[in-house]
Amino acid sequence: MLLTTRALLLDMDGTIVNSDAVVERVWRGWAVEHGLDPEETLKVVHGRQGYATMAALLPDRPMAQNLAENRVLLAQETADVDGVVPVVGAPAFMAAIAGLPHALVTSADAALARARMGAAGLPMPDVRVTAECVGASKPDPEGFLKGAAELGFDPADCIAFEDSEAGITAARAAGMRVVGVGPRAAAFDPDAHVRDLTGVRVEAAADGLVRLHVSE
């Protein structure tokens, strides 16, 4: 499949960085502590800020408590990079887009993003929208809309790379096409899907367009 775009917006966890080992360790522990099923918890956690996951799973709990616990979990996740690696194909993909308009749009805060991108050995994009930059977590489109605005492009001229239901929903709500990355993404009907980033070949065209050759 050939897709053309002017800018790329990249989720981090599950899309360019494989942090599943840490996410599962931290959130399984949190679920057990709160009497929740860890497997069901992990179905909700991907792609969202932690407080939003807590609000979805414990809807009657005060948001102030969610925000306080989220700060604790963020500190745990930032300190734990054991098993954090690049998604297969991510180093070559990031090198291919280095000179092209792109931004990171992640539910991680800035410290967590730096820790995980560093652990994975990936370059941090100059333009990045982290948790501190938005008032609403994915699946709200705010992060993607801000990323497109900072790059100077209309959302319809951007393609988002995402792995989760929350992320794909957010990108779609922002008016973007979506390349789904990894097994989680396949269930949510992205415009194109790849097992990993070896399935994407990037070609810069003279007319300012970016051509993405996508093959599962």
C-alpha cells in the first residue's frame, strides 16, 4: 500500500518503543493492590495517561486520588527501563524520517519519554507533545491536534502511527489517517497495519510529500 503525507505523528509506547515489560510489571502490581483483574487492567492501560486508566477502572474514585497515584506510578515507570527496547525496525525508521516533518505524541510525561527513548537508543524528535502539554488524555484528539499545529500542517495532511485503541481513536478524531503498528492495533481497523516498522519504507519526494510504502 502506498500512502502519501506531509508529516508524521508518532506514538511512543508500543509504536516505536517496546515498553510492554515495564508497563505490565507496574500495572499488574497496581491492579492486584486494588483488587482488580490484571489481565482486564492491561486491556485498558495502553495508550492512555495513567490517571485516565484509573478513572476508567475505578469510576467512583475521586480524580485527585487518581492523579496522586499516577505520579507514584510514573516515578516507578521512569526508574524502571529493564526490558525497554526499540520496536523492530524502529532505528532504521527513525533514521529515515530524521529530515522530514515529524513529532512525538505520547501519553508519557517528558521524563518518562526521555527515559524510554534513551533506553531504546532512539533519537528524541525536536517536536514532541507529552502529557504535560495537554489537558485531556488519548482518546481525546488534543495531543495529535497540537502536534500537527506545531509542525505547521493541517491534520488531514498528517499520518499517525499508533498501536492502541485509545491512540487510534484519538488520531481519527483529529482527522488523521492511521498506520497501526503491532498486534494490538490490528483489531481497531487502522488505514494500514504493519507487524513492526520493518513494514514501512519511507521515501521523500521532490514535491514535499512523504511517500510511505506499507506492507504487512
